[in-house]
Amino acid sequence: MKKTLVFLCSISIFCSCTKNTADLTPTHPLATAKPTSSVTTMAVGAASIAGVNWADGRDNFVDGWVIPSGLTSSDNYSTVNAKANSILSGFQTNMPGVNTIRIPINYPSVSQSWWSAYTGAIDAALNKGMKVIICCWDSASANDGLIDNMTNFWSMWQTVVNKYGSNGNVYFEVFNEPHGYSLSSLTAIYAQWLANYPSVAKGRVLLSGTGYSDNVTGVGADSRFTSCLLSLHNYAYWATHSTAAWQTDWQNRYGSYGSRTVVTEFGATMSSGKDYQNGSQSDNEIAYIVGSSNVFRNNRIASVYWPGLRDNDSYSIQKRGGSGNNITLTTVNSSGVFRVRYGWGLN
């Protein structure tokens, strides 16, 4: 997720990595073209994932239930389902080609009464033919990159797998940003996850990279996980680079495992009015968004923007309106949408 503190640390279809083509400068026709009504139906990366995060306005690191923006703790299944339908329709209308949402879970959300309501959001996406990435998040009180309670962790995942393990459009991201673990400790947990839930196809299991999910090469090299997908994060505020250097930075983070990599979080400020199509790439965020979407498109890397919707997040690419179950979404930055969709292989 996008943190507020400075970062302190330094399937269906698989496509092979290719060399990057030329950077998209503001004079390149694809950098200035406007989105068209024509939509490619197949995204370019692993499992054809083209997605957005739908996040809790408090952030997904919470001690109780995770409640994505627009939902409330008093909602029942039918209300969650109706609200989710409105929000997902907003994504589909405003970001044509989106086919995936990534949503959070934690132990309280799954073990308590919220789960029976929360599944209404998952079911709404599945009924629309979308893919759903269900990701486990650390608690707010700990927030140390470690699983708080292993017994609860396995119980939580058993409930989720029992419910959605046989649905080919549901993907399971074992643990978000596992920065508290060494590589060997982390891969031991991943191996145990696969052993505990053998009925889940490995191609629907996402294994976060080490650190803040910021490098997948160590996990990717483990022969036990050759059929699994890899979850990668990278943000503009972590460094200052040129467009070309951002492209190199991404490539270093996924190495030779691009065909299995899903960038489950990337993002930059959308509320400031920056022009990600025609603005100067001397701006680090513009260089980052252009470089990122170049890499995703040219090297065929699946991506999920952070966030598609999160109330009061300057990175959110959609803003929530409406009332009751009739939630509406409006695009915060159309040039940002263009670049996200460009990374999906669209536009």
C-alpha cells in the first residue's frame, strides 16, 4: 500500500519478457493520443490481469474488519452486493478494459460476521466476469510485516479457500508486504500454504516478493513455486529517476520472472492535476508513471493500480459520489487512466 512515511528500505496466459522499446516522450503519438472507444479484450500480462485496488479509507492495515470505501460495517450481504455492483460498474465505465479488483482480508474480517456480508463484494465481481485477488494484510497495531497469529492465519485462509477455492477467477495473495521475514522464512510459509490447500491451482496463488513486496527474484527462483504468480510493488516516492531509469528499476525488481509477475501495487498522485500524457518527464511522478506503463505494456507485465478507489487518498484514480446503494465514480485524472490502460495493453 502507499505509506505515509518515507520508505526506509534501500493462468491462464504467460508471456515471455521482451526488450523495452523506445520511451514514450511527449512527442510520441501514443503519449498524446486520447483514449478511444476501442478496447482490447485481452490484457498483456500474467493471467491477463488488468486491475485496480479497492481499499479501506483508513488503509487496509486495520485491527478489526477491513471495509473498502463505500461500504459500512452495518451493511448486510445484499447491501454490499448492490454497492459493489455500482462501484464495479463505475470502474468498468471509467477505465474500460479493467477486469480485476484486489481487495483486502484479515482474520477478524473472515472469522466474524462481516465475512457473510463482505462476500457480497466478491460475488458481485465474479458475477460481472471479473477476477478477484484476495490479499491478506497485517494489522495496524503490529504492522511489522509478520503474520500476527499463525493459527488464525491458517484458519482464515481455510475459510476463504472453502468458499472460493474452486472458482477459477479468484486469486489468493498469501500475505501483503512481508518485510519482517527473511527469504528462507518467507518461502517456508509459502510452501506450507501450498501444502495446506492443495486443491487451489498454483497459477491462482500470488506470492509477494521480499521486503515490501519490492523484489520477486528470490521467491521466483525457488523451484517449489514455478507455477505460482509473483506479487510486486514499487512506488514513485521510493526514489527519483528518469523515465528510462524507472524502466530499469522495474526490470531489476522482477528479473527473469516477468511472465509470472503481477504488479499488485503501483501509483502516484492523481489529485494534483499532473498531466501523465503530455507533462514534463523531469517530474519524478510523471517519469515514474510513463516508465511504469511502458514496462508493463512492452514487457507484458500484469498490473493492478493503487488505488482504484480509496476515500481521501491522493493516489486514488476514482472518486466516490452518489448515495445509498447508488454509488457513482468519477475519474480524478484522465491522463492517469490513459497511462494505466496503456500499461494493460489498451488504448
